[in-house]
Amino acid sequence: MSEQNTPEDKKDLTESLSRAIGSRYLQYALSTIMHRALPDARDGLKPVHRRILFAMRELRLASTGGFRKSAKISGDVMGNYHPHGDAAIYDAMARLAQDFTIRYPLVDGQGNFGNIDGDNPAASRYTEARMTSIAEALLEGLAENAVDFRDNYDGTLQEPVVLPAALPNLLANGSSGIAVGMATNIPPHNLDELIEACLHLIKTPDARDDTLLNYVKGPDFPTGGVIVEPAESMAETYRTGRGAFRLRAKWEVEDLGRGQWQIVVTEIPYQVQKSKLIEKLAELIQTKKIPILADVRDESADDIRIVLEPRAKTVDRDLLMGMLYRNSDLETRFSLNMNVLIDGQTPKVCSLKEVLRAFLDHRRNVLIRRSEHRMEKIDHRLEVLEGFIIAFLNLDRVIDIIRYDEDPKAALMREDWGRDFVRATSEADYVSPPTGEGELSEVQAEAILNMRLRSLRRLEEIELLREQEALMEERAGLEDLLENDTIQWSTIADQLRETRKQFGKTTDFGARRTQFAEAGEVEDVPLEAMIEREPITVVCSKMGWIRAMKGHIDLGAELKFRDGDGPRFAFHAETTDKLLCFGNNGRFYTISATNLPGGRGMGEPVRLMVDMPNEVEIVDLFIHQPDGKLLVASSAGDGFVVPQADVVAQTRAGKQVLNVRGEVTAKVCKPLAPGDDHVATVGENRKVLVFALEELPEMGRGKGVRLQKYKDGGLSDARAFALSEGLSWSDPAGRTRTEADLTEWTGKRASAGRMAPRGFPRDNRFT
């Protein structure tokens, strides 16, 4: 048996579960934030994108060179730098090549890299890629010690911590990602405008965010569109680093002659899939949510061309587009959350100025490191040139040493060559600078021994002196640059101007694509205002099949119904009306009259037009009167008054108004006339009760209050009426009878009532 651990051993080997989970989850969160989801403010790239570009550089896939299979590129990235799935790497690379996703593509793709319809790229074995010139600008200076390198995941190779980035790529191409507890979403911008803002920031380091907006007008999406966000809102968004932009499609009107016209959408909002947009527009037509839109066609080729046909030439085009903006992705909101890694480690929500300042500080650091690297190269070359010049001036002695000495390198280094050079011959009338020391260094001796014999020409000596002078002059300039901040920023400004000349608005793809306009608020237009007003006759059968006959036909005319079915509801209406259907489950369902099927057939079941359960029966069907009120009651004799405006349902599922439970069902739904002041109820026991309407509460939803008291049975019917006009009903012979003196049946609400008057219908109903 193993030895028992002491309490001290257990204390050293154990850890609380909460502490263990907390520390490990924190490591995972930090890894997600720093190494996966958030971009670096300096080069605007996430690690996967940075590794893709670096791997393409290692494969020498220059913008002017050949293409390589995408599978080879993603495989190298995965094997050398990014130990994640090859599908994820290829997807990230494909996005860098999509000109509808990224404003300034960093990968030049050959083959199917997806399209704006939302189709996926072809498999990596079928496509090829290389870098673009902008990607090369991000990598420029990588071989000149411009940035730090670190070990890759297995320590066998080196990869850059950040790219030198000759342009503000973070804002130029944007970025999006979701980390643990934080996210980022940055829209693309116009590179020319960003460089202008950088130049202003170099000139005026304490510039305000509002001043920078004189140069950076707003996002510049690769798919174009029109930004309708107010300037004040955009200024606040860029100042805080959080906000949103309203983006609309760009459209124009095409005249078809004879007063006919159509709308052509030429640019759609960013990140909207064209195929899904077309499907949504077609759904709006099918469901008649926008009746003034007749048809939609996709005539796109390489460019966007979506044709919208109005229902009639008299349609207001701005009204049509306004309704489409509200009901489709022809208008979207792009959220901005400028959460980035400022120094490669610390996430921070930054303003526009802070992001540009991070880029400029990075460019200054890159400039200093490249200048120092260049000075090291110059110093090395000057040392070699000095040795060459000594060799030329003492050529015979150098040849003797090389020819006869057993260790020529050591002999060259021991020899005292003097401190001054002799004057050159007639090919040049200048004197070279002093050598410094009389002995050659190891570097100089090695260079002399490696010199080719053909270099011993007289003309070569003169070229060496000229090269030495040029390098000395360049070195002096670099010394001035490293010691003077003004020269550094001036150099950075010159580099930015050169970048703007190469990729700015004067180039084919550098001009601004997204325009600006005022929103022009769309008024709330009721649906009936967009429907052509026509008379119809609504017919609904006992089994719930509904249809609309054109025109106002005779309600007594004989109509055809299915076998075993017959008429129940028939009334005159108009296509702009809304119909209210009250079920015995206490729910109101709303049906648009313009959506009713035509009268040539037998119609359609109401249950297919709204989500009404099969076991629910229709209590009443009538035209909605916005200013009207209804008397609703259940079979248990409970009820109340409800405004019609409160019963309109916005969904197919309807709106619950009268609460019923168990065996109780909704029984009565009667409209109130303007002069009604009393309510008459009759129970299954044929007792009638009349009471004042004011005793009933007005509610939006509920069970209601007791209308009439019953020992057995429940409510048969109820109605509101004007007491001065008496209570009327139809006798068995079809004649209308009116009881003027109702004193015998008048009482308080919830009374039992008295037996119905002589001649009252046997079905216990008033109508």
C-alpha cells in the first residue's frame, strides 16, 4: 500500500473547485480576447488574419506573382502558426478576398470565393489566392526589424507580434468579433479620409474628435448604400466608441413610358444577403403586408439590380420605399462598438481619435526601428567599404599577403595600413575620409579575401568612394531623424501621402461608395390607406368557410355552399375594412378584408387564415369600428364592455379578451349603438333581466362581472338597447315585436329576472 499523505501534503496538492474553475476560465477568457476575437488597434488584424498574410509572404505570393492553391495556404497557416481547424482558417481567408465583405481586400482570390447572395466559397482545393498590394503595404518593413517576433505555438518558427501596417487598416476594413464578456463591431471606412484625418492629427496632436469628423465623414461600406444617420448622432458615436448607423439601399426610378414606372435598387445595405432580401420582399407581396407593391424581380448580374413594380402608376414612390424600409432589410442599423486591443494586450472601447493615435504611435515606432536597422546596415557596409578602399590603395601589398602568407586573414588584420588615404588619380579629384584605425577589422579582412578579381578595376575604386560618400550622407540624415521628433512626424506624413497616392480616392477602388442623405421620416400610414377601396360582400358559412364577393350583392340571394354547409354571416364591406372574428374561447382574431379569397370558389376556412384551434367555434364575425364598443359575455353570465380598439390582434394567434375556464365558453359579442343605455339578458331558464348599462365596467381584458343570476343553466343571449325605444325581438313568425314598458323586468345587475314576455322566441335569443 502507498504511504498515507500528511495533511501538509494534501494542502499542497488540493485546490478548491471554485478557485480551479475560476483561474482556468480566466485563462480561457484572456486567450479568447487577446488571441482570437479582438483586433489589434495597430494593424487592425486578428491573429488568424495576421498569420494568413505572414504565411502568404513566406510562400512569396506577391500581388504581381502567381497564385497558389488555397488548400496549400490554409495548410501552411494551420501547420506553422495557427493550430485550429483548416475550415475556419480558409473561411477567414475567403472573407479577406470578398470585395462585398471587406472594403479593401487583402487577398486576391481566383475561383469561387462566394457571392453577395450568401453562397459559400468553393472548397479550398478548387480555389487559388495571392496577396493584394494593400496586404503588401501592411507587411512592408517586416524584414527590417520593424516589429517584434515571437515563437510560434510549438517553438519551431517565428511569427510577428504585429504587422508594420503602412495604412490604418482597423478603420479602413473594419472588424467584428465576439469574445468572452465583450465584443467588437467596427464598420469599414474610406482610406483617403482616414489618411487625411491622420495628417491633421500629426499637424495638430490635440485635435478634438469633432474636428476629425471634418475628414472622416462616416463609414464607407463596400456595398455602397446611403447613410441616413444624423450628424449629431454620428459625432457622439465616434466620440464614445459606441453607437449605430442607419443604412438604406440606394434606388432610382426608371420611366417606362405612358406614365408607367418602376423602382430599381442598385445598392443594398452592408452584410445583407441579396437572396434573403428578395425572399423577404416576395413574402411581403404574398402576405399583402404592402398592397401597393405588385412584384419584385432580381435582374442582377455583376452589379445589383432589384426591380420593384408598384401596384399602380398613381402609387407614391416615397411612400412605397418608406414602407419597404420598415418591413425589410432595405434599411438596417449597423452597430459600432470600437472595442480593440490598444497595445496588443489591453481591450478598450476607443474613440475615433484614440484609434488613429494608436496607429500613428505604432507607425512612429516602426519608423524608428526601421531607421535603426538601416543605420546598422549602413555602418556594416561603411566598414566593408573602408576595407575595400584600403585594399585598392595598397593593392600590391594586399596581393603579396594573399599570395604568400599562410594565414592571409590574420596577416591583413596585423598589417598597419596607415591612417590616411592617398589622393585618387585623375578619374576623381576628391580625397576619401580617414579610416580611423591603421588595422583592418575581421569583417574588413573577410570582405577583402572574398573580393572577386574582376573588382580590381580602377573604375571600381571610384564607385566605392562614391558609394561611401552617399552612405555617409544617408547616415547623417538617419541620425537627424532619430534625434528630432519633427522630422519623424514629417517622414510619417510623407509615407501616408504616398500611401494615399497609391490607394486613395484617385484610384479605381478608392473613391467613396457610401453616400449620405437625410432620413425623411416615414409617416405611419394605415394599411387601408394603401389598399384600393372597393365594395365587397363578405360571406361566411356555418362551417367557417369565408369568401368575398365583388360588389354589394343582395344579401338574400342564393349562394352555393359545400354539401352539408350553409350560410351564417353575410354583410356588405369594403376592401379597406378589418374584420373581427370572435371565438368561443374568448379570443378576437383580426382578418384584413383585402386578404379574403375571391367569390368564385367556396372560399377558405377561417382557421387557415388565423391560428384558430379546430375545437373553437365562431361566435360572431363583423366589421371593426375603431371608435365602437362591444358587449361581451360568457355562458356563465359574466361580461363587460370593451372598446373595439382594444380587441384588434396584431398576430395570427389573436388576442385574448374574455377569460373563460373549464366548461365556460364565450357566448355573446354585440356592438353598442350610440344611444344605448340599458342591457337586456335572457337565461336558458327563459328569465329576462334589464339593467342600466352604466352598471357594467369597461375593461380591456378579464372575466367580467355577473350579468344575471341563475340557479340552473346559464346565459342564452344579451344585448344593449335604448330604453326609450323599448326592447325588440323577432317572434316565431318573423315579425318584429317591441316591448315598450319594461318595468316588470328592470332590476339591478346580477338579479334573477322574470319570465320572458308572451311571444318571446323559443330559442331564447333577441335576434
